[in-house]
Amino acid sequence: MNTRSPRATARAFDAAHFRLALSQFATGVTVITTRLADGSFRGLTASSFNSVSLTPPLVLWSLGSSANSMPVFSGNSHYVINVLGAGQDHLAQLFSRRTPNPFDTVEYELSRTGQPILKGVSAWFECHNRSRYPEGDHVIFVGEVEECALTPQAPLIFHNGQFGTTQTR
């Protein structure tokens, strides 16, 4: 008995339509940060963040395979996932662009392994770079959370190409 479902032979949509459909799913916004071997820092904005497991504590995020920062995040042992709160869209925009050193203009503290934790975020997760899975045009990073903290606040969300929040006035 064949239990495999047949695959579609052709798709009735293009990449632009697929991207537009995906934009209807509201996501949280994170900035992933790490320390390079020379002591400098690197960070990037990512909305692809999810929990994977409570025991052990695992989370995931993804990065485009051709991203300039791929060698940095693939090769480092640790990184921090900073979950942005409402009103922190300036951080999301800052770390989404190639800025010479965005850490010159933001406040941060260092984790126990020397990774930058952005001040004022709603939560942060310091992760050991446990595994990576290439899929399509991205690499999925699975991090084992070694430490985390939270400051409850309204979230920064990304929906339909724009930043917003669930906070009502």
C-alpha cells in the first residue's frame, strides 16, 4: 500500500504571489546578534523565529543561504535572539540594512559568553548553535537555549510588509 501523497506537477502561483500570501501571517520580530572572532559584533533582523522543544529547550530561525552573514552565524558557537517589543521598529530597520557598525548607536550588554543583548527587548535567548538544516534558499538554525530572560511588553509584529503591534490605546 502506497501511503505517500502525490506531489503537484505544477504550481498555480509564482514567487511574488507566494510572498504576498506569506505576508498575511503576522510574525514577531527579532534581532539575532553574535560576537565575531575579532571581538566585533554582527546582528540581523529576522522574523522567522519559533520554539521547537521545551525539553531540551530548542528554538529555530532561518537565514538566506546567500546572506553575507551566513559564514558568521554558521561558524559561531553562540548567538542571542533578541525579541523586539512595540516601539523598537527602529532596531528592526537598523539591523535589516548593511550599516557599518549598528552597535555604535544602540545600547546593549554582554551575555555570559560575550554575545550582545539589546537593551529594552521583551525577551532574549542565548543559544548554543546546535544544528543547521539547508532547505530551499534558506538555512534553518536550531539553537539550544542556555539562558533567557524577559521583560513583558507589547510585541513588535510584522504583517503585510509593515511593523505594528497588538497594543491598543
